[in-house]
Amino acid sequence: MSRIEVAQLELLTAKTNAQSAALKAADGNVDDEAYVKSARVAEKIYKSGMKRLRGEAAQEKEATAHQKSLDSLDMLNLEYSKVYNFESLTAANIALRALATDWVTPASGRRGGNKWRKYHGGPRGCFLIIGNKTTGKATLCAANSNVKDLPDPMMGGTPVTEDADTDEEEDVTSNLGEIAVLFACGGKTLVEMKAMDSEEQKVHLAKLMKDRGIKAARVSDVAAAASCPSEHGTRDKRIKWLFNYILEH
């Protein structure tokens, strides 16, 4: 039996027991005033509880159907290609959601994502929006399995060219390599750092900041090559920014 069915049975049992006890106290007299009052109260409680449980059952049924639709998209296991660049994640989100009204995912994207990585899916297909914490800009990616192409041009978007995409990936790879060497004294690889939970990452970042073997001049050079914003003007701030760069890429 389901949770709802068990609760309904418990309600019925409670009502029956309460009315039986009241009738016994009235020596079987169904016209007894105390019995009539107790029976009505028990019936009222029963009906109120059943109404609530029917509402919960309807919500669970709807949630289950929605979850099945969401699961069928299999968004996390798809391969995506970069399609458009936007000035912000919000701009990308608005432009994409304006294309349809029957999205399976909510307006903010699939639950379980984060501010800088959002999945959207529905009958039109599946999409991934990746935000850049450094620049604030965003890239819209379309699943390779999508049947319907995005419109050209797209509101507020700039098409991603293959050459630019390749150059960007090469820059990221180069930057990550330099950061890996810089942080090697911490005893963890980039993959291991990304696999840590948030608390472990905080502890490891603090360890890197305290390591005097990580020289300020070298940190400055690596940060500059990765286009670290000028407001991160100290050694520790740059180390923190480079650590976040690893997590983003």
C-alpha cells in the first residue's frame, strides 16, 4: 500500500474506533446527545483528513508525471555544442526561454544546477547555459541530439565560431596546465580538487594560501595569463581566483 492509502486506512480506523467508543459510553443509544456530538466530530475530522490526503495524492501524481518527463530528457548525459555567446547568463536565459512555453524545466533551469551552469529542456530539445564567473558572460549550448535548430539570429546572442571556440579551449587548457604546476605543492591534482566537496575545497584553498612555496610573482604571472581581473590585487586573492578558475573549467 502507498503512504496515502495507509493514511486513509488509519483515518477510517480512527473514526470507527472513536464512534464505537462513544456508542459504548451511551450504552448503545444512537439518540444519546453525547454520542451524536462525538460521532459528528469524528466524521468531520475524517472528512477533513480525507480531503487533505486526496490533495496530496493529486500532487504526488503530478510530481511523478513531471519527474518522468524530466528523466526522459536525460539532460546530464547528453553531448552539447556551443552555439551563442551572451553578455550575461540572464540574457541567455531570457532569450532561450522566449522560444517556447512548454518547457519541462522551470524558468531557472533544472533543479540541482547552480548559478553558473543551468540545464533547460522540453519538447524543443535540451540546452545548457554556462556562465563565466570572471567576465559575467554566458554561452548557450545545444544538445547534439536536438532535432530543431535555434533561430538565426538569436535575440542578444552572438554566434560562436568554430575557430573562436577552439582558441578559447586551447587557452583554457594552457591556463589549467600552468595552474596545475603552480598548485602542485598542495599535493592534489586539478581533478582531485574539483572532486572535493565545498568544505574540503575551503580547507585546501587555505592550505595553498599558507604555502610560502607558492611565490607571489609566479602567482601574478599565471593569473595575468588567465585574465584575472585587476581587483584581485594580492597574492591570496589571486590564488583564490585561480582556484575558482579550476572549479569553473
